[in-house]
Amino acid sequence: MTTHARKRIGVFGAGAVGGHIGTRLSAAGLPVVLLDLAERVAAGPPEHAVDARGGIHRRGEDLVLTSDVAALSDVELCLVSVKAAHTEGAAQTLAEVLAPCVPVVSLQNGLRNPGRLRTHLSHVIAAVVGFNVVTGPRGATTETVPGKVYLGEGQTPASNRALEAMASALRRTGLPTEIRSDIEAVATGKLLLNLNNGIGGATGLGIVAMLADSDARACFSQCLLEGRRLMAAAGRPIARVGPLGARAVAASMRLPTWLVKATAPVGPTAITSTLADLRAGRATEIDDLNGEIVDVAQTLGKSAPYNAVVVEAVRAHERSIAAGAQPQWVRPAQLRARMASRRASAGKLATR
Ligand SMILES: NC(=O)c1ccc[n+]([C@@H]2O[C@H](COP(=O)([O-])OP(=O)(O)OC[C@H]3O[C@@H](n4cnc5c(N)ncnc54)[C@H](OP(=O)(O)O)[C@@H]3O)[C@@H](O)[C@H]2O)c1
């Protein structure tokens, strides 16, 4: 490996995504610095990451887990993998510690995090993580739904070399990684698939249980088609993320339960990150997910009744948790009925 490729990669936020990608980069021989809060650092760096096929990727020698931001001062590329609520703070911290030419790659969901980072940083690259991953004991991560990593393009030859080095390292560990010139379209495609987040958050169901419930699947299908229609109306290009496009995924949700269960490549512990946040008592990213569709509708002078109902249900859970109460999960059939009723009222308003 060249001296250039030996420069370190920083990861701001060593949770599920950051811990997984950081460990796999380290397993491929790249030196990595994982930054997280002091509580997590006490447990030590993750020993391994498990891929979607059950393959174990043991970390390399040069993996550091620290809560000292100064450790990021000499990285050649920094990945950001905190939740949306922490992006602004991460951007401010990184602006103080990184050299201005260092590219910062947002591995986060939604469409707004690169913009939040750009308010403090000059070289921000959007990326999309197409797999689902959960954290287990001692920070070990497990991919529960397979998928690719999509990286946007850098602004300089040096940043593109660093991105290429990272992409080849991830590929060496068997994680398919592409560098894309249409990363905004990829992010929009991923956002549409992520609309299942709100369904998991509203109902309290893990992904396997959601897929086993025809009402939950119908709710997801309706949110997806509504999101796709509104994004198209807003002139936003949509790229396919994964084997099926948004319309085909929506159609697949209408198939019989036995067929969905037999064909969906989902591990038993998979949950949406919205549900993971609610279970952990944290604020969710719902405004960046189903809430994004509601916002796009408003910008167009239209409504997004299906996604709006889902956002309201998740916000109600957030309020319950903030008040110290347990969320009252909404049964999928009840959520579907609420969505139908809101759609009917929106239709009446539109025809008045
Ligand atoms: N998990 C997935 O399957 C998946 C897949 C694709 C995309 N994404 C997206 O990737 C992003 C990260 O998600 P995630 O699931 O990896 O979240 P996560 O597991 O909660 O990881 C975020 C990590 O950042 C830490 N953190 C927060 N503030 C920090 C700070 N100021 N300094 C250092 N560390 C800080 C968190 O610590 P605390 O826990 O103590 O707050 C946590 O360890 C989100 O935008 C998510 O939507 C997730």
C-alpha cells in the first residue's frame, strides 16, 4: 500500500453505520479513527463486523476508538455517521479540527444532512448507505439487510483518490461500493425506501414483523407511492437503490404474506432506525424521512396525507417518551384506517 493510502480515515459517530464501515475499512487494512462519546469509548473498539451473509470481518491493528476530537486532526477523509439531530454539532466540531481541504462524507439518511454540514464545512460529499445494520454487545455490528454503499464525487483529485481508496477497501471486504455522479438521485431513491421507517416507528414492529403484516405492508406501499409521486412532481430525479425500483417495491408489498416472507432478505433482528431511536428514548429522524415528503408536498401546495399520518404517530410517541410514558404503538390496521380517512378528507378538500 502506498504512503498516501496509509493516511487515516476518520469516522464521526461510531454507532451502527460508523462502527460497521469503520471496522470493515480497518479489516481491509486502512487505519481508522472512530470518534464517539466517552460512554461508548469505555467499551473499547469493536472487535469485528458481521456482513449480511454472516461473514465476520475482524478489525485490523490500526483501529482507534476515542472521544478526543483532536484525534481527527490528521485524517485525509472524514465520514459522518451521527443521527440528524447531531449533524450541526458535528459540523461545528469538524470545522475546528479538520484542515479545510479534507473531504467530509455524510453517510446519513435523508436529504438534508449534507446541507447541514455545508453550513460549517466547505468540502462535503453526500453518500448513501443501502444496507441496514444493528449494533450488538461491545459495539460489534451486524448487517441485517444487505445493500451497497454509494459515494458521491469529490471536488478535488486528492479527495477522489481518497474516496477510491475507501471504495476499494470496502469492496475488498465484500461490501459493494459505487462512486456515483447522481448521488442526489440515489439519496432520493433511498429516502423512498426509508419511508418504512415511519411505519416501524408508529407500530413498534421490527422489519420482519412489518413484512408479515399485510396492513403494515399496505401502509408502506401507500407512503412509498405518495412519496414517489410528489418527488416526481417536484422534479427530483430518483435513482434505483437495490434490486427493485420504488414502484416495484410498492407492488411487492401487495403480494401474499408467504411470498413476501419467503423472498425478503431480512435478518430476524432488523428494525428501522426510527424504532431503534424510540426504544432508546431518543428523538427520531422522522422529519428527515416521512417528514421530508410532507414538506415537499407543502412546497408544491399539495398534501401528503399518508406520510403526514405516519409522522404524527411517531411524533406522538416522541412526546410520550419525553413525558416519561411508554409509547402507545398503533396497530397496523389502525394506522391504515387513519391513513385512508386522512386521504378521504384531503380528497374532499381538493375537490371543493
Ligand atoms: N443503522 C442503519 O441501518 C442505517 C442505515 C443507513 C443509514 N443510516 C443512517 O446513518 C446515520 C447514523 O445512524 P446509526 O444507526 O449509525 O446511528 P447510531 O447507531 O445512533 O450511531 C450514531 C453514533 O453517533 C454518536 N454521537 C452522537 N453525538 C456525537 C458526538 N457529538 N460526538 C461523537 N459521537 C456522537 C452516538 O452516540 P449516542 O448513542 O451516545 O448518542 C452514536 O454512537 C443516520 O442518519 C441513519 O439514518 C442508518
